[in-house]
Amino acid sequence: MTYCYLFEAKSIQSYLFKTGKLKDVIAASERLDMLVDDNNSVLAEVLEQLGYSHNLADKNAEGEIQFLRCKGAAFSAYSKDKAPLQALRNLWTLTVLQLFPGLAFCDALEGGMDKATNEGAQSLQSVVKLAQQRLAADHNQAKVTLPLAPAIANISQRTGNAQVPTSKLASFAPQEEVESERLDLDTDLHRQAYQVMNLKDQGALQSKYSPNEQTYSYPTNFEKSNSDNIDQSFDFSTEQNAYKGKQNDERKDIALVHIDGNGLGIILLKLNKALSTVDEKIYANAYRSFSEGLASATKKAAQAATQIVVDYGQTDNTLAMRPLVLGGDDVTLLIRADLALPWSKQFCLVFQKASQEVLTNIFAVIKEHGDADVTKDMKGYLSASGGVLFQKANHPFTNSHHVVEGLCANAKRLTKQIDDNVGPAALSFLRLSNTATQHVEEVIKQNVAVTVDKLGTLTLALPAYLIDSDEQYPCLQDLYDLFEVCLKKDTPMTMSKWRQVLTHLSLGNMDEANRIYERAKILKKEGKAALEEAFYMLSKSQNDTAWYWQQGDEWISPLKDLMVLERFYFKPDEAAEAQ
């Protein structure tokens, strides 16, 4: 009889950003990266203590515990005997609770009888399906985290969790800060790791982003220190990148990027169905090969995108970005604002190309052993969509991950609108000039929506842009082309004129905004055609070439997006981008 154990960490972004301090985020991300991945992970240590043979490091090895997946903060394992998996579950969950007391997770151990049919679930495929159903049920169960914080307990000021005595290893901060700051248990453990693991200069997660097997330093601080033993700080200067001169270091604009793969759940369902009757060894190898191949494609895409930062954002071997997450098809990072869109675009392009090899190998296995008809309508690649949030580095980013995940969801909505299976890559971005604690829809309403006469609500930013060109939907290059038209000397509408339009729109005066636009086209007729063509290409409208248009039930315009480009526009050289 076959048994299966599944484990998955939940709400990782919330866990990383709990305190809002960069050093805590860095330490938490590096610790989570070492949770399950390889032979040096926490999972490997737990398996060594248990004494059961396994194939964690070598997928071709025989063992009492076999792994289907072991990437990111999740793993799937199976065995012919329940005892090894039960022992693994007992020790593993205890270890996670001790090392990451505030980390939410779900797990499931399944085997034996299929409750729906009252028959023995003998095959690995059927047991995995039952375990996934139980995992989904456990995902919605509320869990109690320890230590509890009753009314009489001291509270950590940053997280609201119970305060614990600050350990000596957690005292990397100045002594006066350590004595005054109240830490919860998770934060104390993160700061111990920051010191012991020497995260100022190295880290396993950092190396996954570094291209060409080179060693680079990544910033650990937004502010420069006067100490001799200084942390690596972000270099915000962009003298070689800005389209119009140098941006000084005081601006401190930064971007939080979150990109996630599209259609992975659908692909896994079809993979399971196509291989539902094959030998369990073939199924297990295919499942694990897909998991490892997906992680490899994500890593390759991240390194290719980081090459842009190496070329244009490097100071004394320190890159103007900070990796936070790289697991499965998911990446999260902080990056200097002007490099955010080029990095994201390059990641999406390379990820799609790298995923082709992964799916080619899986399709070959299915064709030889499984049901190829199940996958005949599947595309030969995967895509990724994401969100980019621009903000000041000195603004709290405790809630920023919620906003950027909402932007990512907007991009995915456009992707699914085009294709329910694996749609094209898309990006959604937003710039905030103040802190935000609301849901992304409320943030958008407050920052880029205005109420004007005749139209009602006009949203001054598009929900998302495709990475590749499309005949029916706006793409990022269409926006770039419009922006470059607005920079030309003969353009009717300069960026300063667009700012005048935005001023009148903020007052609800649509008539004056239209008057500025129409009068500008009359005064500079030589640039009128190029401007109207740029708006036509962006809006994909067959009716007119206006600077705003109707999309569904909404009126939209890209004016706020143009303002973002005016501040952060950067176009890498074609040679560098091709790398």
C-alpha cells in the first residue's frame, strides 16, 4: 500500500514583511530558502536524524522515503510504509514550529482507503490525489501560533506578537536600539541568523540570482552608515541610466517586484491525468523532473534579468537590488526603481523560453508512456505575469507586499482573459507617493482614479500591459512608443502639458483637459499624426485616437503610467538585453 505526505508553507510574503525592516526580511528569506531545497537544507537534517533512506539529493536513488517535489517551501513524499512518513511528519512539524514559530503551514498524510469509493488506494497517483484534497482542506483550517500573547504579556511593537528576551546573537543593531526594541520570537531568530549566517556578504538565495556564476554583493540597508563596519547600502544614483541627466541619491525610489507563473495548476492537473495509469516510478520521475525543471527555468530567468542590473546598476560589485524569494515559479525582489520594468520584462521573456525545454521533456514522457490526447491542446511553454510597485525606500513596506500581489493578480486577470490555460505574460505597475494599508483596488481608486463631468470615474492607469505585442490588447512597448513620442520636439503634447491635463482632471474639469489636448494638436500639426497613431496603437481602438477610451464599463487613460515612465524610464542597450 502507498502513503503520501504533503507539506506547504503559507502566506510567505506576509511572514517575510512582518516587521517592515529590510534586515529582518533578508534574514527571513534566506532562512526560508534553506528549508527544503537541497542536501544542506533543514529537511535534509531532519531526514538524517530520522535515519530512513531517501532520495532528497539524488532523485534516482532508492529509499524508504521518495520525494516527488522538494522546491521552494513545499515538498511531496511517498512511501510503501506509513511509519517513515509518520515519523517524518512528527519531527518535521516540530522542527518548523521551533525554527519558524510564526510561519503558517498546512500538511497532509494520506493512504489506505479512498473514502469516496471505500476501496484501497493502491496506486501512487490515486494517493497523491487524495493527499492533495486533504491538504486543500487543511489549508483553510485556522492554526494557533506560539508563544501566545495574552493581555498581561509584553508585546513586540512591530508585529504585535508576544515579546521574548533579546538574545545576544540578535544584537547586530546598535546597542541602544537593541535595548529599546521589543522583539518577538521569530524576529529574534531572524536576527540571530543574520549574524551567524553572515548575510551581509553571502547567502544561498543571493547566489541563485547572480548570473554567470559570479559573486556579487547585494544591499542590506537603504541608508548609508557612518560606521567603519558598514552594511552594503543601496546606490540610488542613476547617472548612466536616466533619459534626461542624473537622478540624485536623495530621491531613493525603489520598486517591489513580484512575478508568478501562469497556469501551473492546470498543467499539473493535466500531467496527473495523462500519467494516471503509468508505472509509479515513471510518474514519480516525471513529477519531480517537472518540479526541478520549473525551478531551473525560474533561476535561469532571474539570472538573465539580473544581468541588466550588473550592466547598469553595479557599484563596487554591489548590485542595486535585493533578492527576497525564488522558489518554484515565483520571484520577489526589491530593486532600484528605474531597473524594475526592464528586469521584469527580461525575466518574463527568458522564463517563457526556458520553460519550453521543461515541457518538451515532459511531453516526451507522456507520449511514450501516458495519454498524449490529454495534453494535445497544451502550449509548449509557460508564461509568467507580475506586479511592480514603485515607492520611496524610506516609506514603510509592511503592507507593500499585499499591494504588489494585488497588482500581480491584475496582470494575471488580463492573462486569463486572453487564454484560460497559459496566457501571455503581462505586467501591472503602480507608483505610490505615500503609504497604503488598503486593498489594491482601494489603493488604485485613491491614487489613479478621478471623478470628472460627463464620464464619471476615469482611471488614469491601465490595469496591465502585455510583454509581447498583440493586435487586441495593449503591450508595454506601445506605452514606451507613446512616451517617446511625447519627448520629441515636434510633439503637440509634452510631458508638462500632460501634467496640466492631470491638474484639471484632479479638479474634475474634463472640458479644460480636452481643450488643452485639442488646442495643442492645432498649434503643432506636424506632430499630430504621430501622437494619434501612438494612442491608436495603445488603445487598439477602431473608433478614434483620443487620449482616453472605454474598456468594458470603465473609462481609462495611460496618463499616470506616462508619469511613471517620465521618472523611471530606462531602456537597456539591445546587446545587453539579449544576454
